[in-house]
Amino acid sequence: MVASDAVRALLPMLLLAAVGATAPATKGEDLHSRAMRIHKSAIVVDTHEDVPEQLEKEWVDIGVRQKTGHVDIPRWREGGVTAPFLAAYVSSSYAASGKSAKKALELIDLIRRLVESHPRDLVFADSVRGVRVAKKEGKIAVLIGIEGGHAIEDSLAALSAFHRLGVRYMTLTHTNTNNWADSAGSFFSFSYDPAKTAVHNGLTDFGREVVLEMNRLGMLVDLSHVSDKTLADVLAVSAAPVFASHSSCRAIANMPRNLTDDAIRAIGAKGGVVMVNVSSTFVDQKVVDDFVARKRALAPKAAEIAERYKDDPKKRDQETTALLENLRRPRASWTAVVDHIEHVMKIAGARAVGLGTDYDGIEDPPDGLEDVSKLPALTEELLRRGHSEEEVRGVLGENLLGFWERADAARANAPPGKEPMPFSKP
Ligand SMILES: [Zn+2]
């Protein structure tokens, strides 16, 4: 054997040593097998799944693989999901009717019942430790986030009580501006008008109190759905790192539910994370443009419906929603989701990104990521693009857990809150 032959013989081993710095690839393992091995052993956190909303539309046994929706236990298993945050989503309509807290309570109860009725597969969790223990025991850790700050009905005591019930994040607004925080508005509705939801110029003084109380309780502050000004105000006041549970990057797909590069940078600099939404309309500019064009074309028809049912708001909303839902939107390719993950990495660092799919809350998952069972495809694509195993594990869940630990540490350092009034004045 001449010298050059010896080098050639050694080359594969040298390459393996260079690539597999964190975990050497098993001999003969191809990319797909490596991806599956890493994915199955990783902690996979998805910070936004609308399973309760889907169950309200159509009650099914989540223990059985379904043909509808995006999530059930078999598909969680196939997708390698360790810890889904289920959304206790309180529709903006409850803000008007004044029963937002009741609705949130019912959803929290529903989520707890789902867990209790599937004890072999599911376990309730409200901490980083709970997630890690579930992984060790081969169970899926179900967590709760409230979506829509109107759920607390302007009561810090209600916020605290929700925390005691196990809620670990709250999205400060949904598509509605509430009494203390401006929303980014309802991009998907015909009535979308950001000027109308810019009511408080961001966060009010009470809104600041809500954020500080969330810091004190250990309730993660979620910035998805809020206006850019609210986001900036929260970043300025929060004593703990904050996150966006299901938003993508505006630089790639320009729509108001996505985050600007400035916001992504600031969230990362504060120790927070951006959890990428997989909806086609969140990840692909062509899909955004197509949606805007279709909405514009249907606007006269929507105006006609609004006029016809002006005395029947329920019927009006049904008809306009049907008008939008009947639109067949084009689908993005699943690789667009990886473009967003890489964009957050580029802007804020590899530790500032994770997954907040919004499954069961979106109509248009991309081709190749049709439901939660397809998540391992993301791991394979990240590896294919040259990301290290450590980076991939970060995206899958470790980044979120690290953020949560930093938020918990900030809580430990927080001054004791002033004693909140335990009940509202009559
Ligand atoms: Zn949402």
C-alpha cells in the first residue's frame, strides 16, 4: 500500500470524525437512519397544537389514528413528539360575551381529561423536569398554554389561578386587542385592519403588570399574535426571557403574524425562542400573495354577506368564514419550514429556534408535513443541510427547555410581587 492509498483508506474515518463530533454516525448508517435515530432519542417539543379546538369541531378518540385533523396519539408517536403544548384557545367572541375565563377553565378541564383517559400514553406535565421524566418513561408529556389574554378577564388572581391549574404559557392576545394589549389583528378575516386593533399603542400599564405577574408566577410570556408595538413593550418590561409559540419569519413570508428580524433578534438576545409555525401561509410568500389576492377578489361578496346578515352576526360570521375556508390555498413545500428555522438561526443564533407547528389550528400544512407524524422529515433535512446533531436536538426541543429554565431562573430572582387583590370589587 503506497502512502496515498493509506490516506484514501483513512479518509472515510477522518470525515466521520469531523462530522460526528457530538455522536459518531453508526457504521454504514445512511442519512435517513441517522435522522430517525437522532429524532427518536431527542426531546421533541411542539409549543402549539390546537387539539381542543379540533375536538370541539368533531369529537374523536385521540387514542386511535384518525383520517381528519393533524394530531392524535398514534401520530404523536410516529412523529416522535415528547411534549406538545395544547392550546386552551379562547376565541375573541368570548371577549364580547364576558365568559372568557369560563371557556378557558372548560378547555383546561378537557385537556386534563384527555390525559387522564389515556394513562398508558399520556402524562400531564408543567415543568422542564416533567418533560424529561416523561421521555424517560416513554410517555407523551401534555402541557397547557392559554391562547388569548382576555381569558384572565383582567384579573391577576385569575392569572394566578390558571397557573395553579397547570397552565404554563399565555399568548397575550389572540386576533383581538384586549383591555391591556394590542393584537396584530385578524389577517385571515375580511375585516382585517391593523389600524383598528392598534388601540393602546402596545401594552397598557395594567398590561405591564400582567407581564410582571407572569414572570413572578413562572408563566411563560407568549408573543405570537401581538402587534409589533406590544412585542417591543413586552421585551422592554419583562424580567424573564419571552417567546413566540407559533410564528415564523416576516423576512421570508411577509404577513403580520410572522416576526420581523428585529423582533427575532431581540427575543433571542433576551434568551427567548421563536417557535416556527408550519402553515403554508406562514412560510411561503407565494401562498401569502395568493391568499391576499383571493381575499381581495372575494371582498365584494363578503360585503354583500355582511349587509344581508347585518342583524344576525352569528350567521354573518358563519357565511364569511365559509367563504374563506372554501378557498383552496396552494401548499408550500415542507422544506420552506426549514428555511424559516435557518433564518432564525442566522438572525438570533442556533439556540433561539424551535417548533410551534399550529397543527389542528391551521388549514394548510405544507406538502410533506401534512400532520404531526411527519416531523422526522425536518430532522433529516436539517442534517442534510449540514447542521450538527446538537443544533438539531436544540431545534427539536432542547432550545425550548433551555429557554424555560432561563425563565424559571429569572423567576427565582424576581422580587416578590405585591399582594394581588384576591377578588374583584363588585
Ligand atoms: Zn394562534
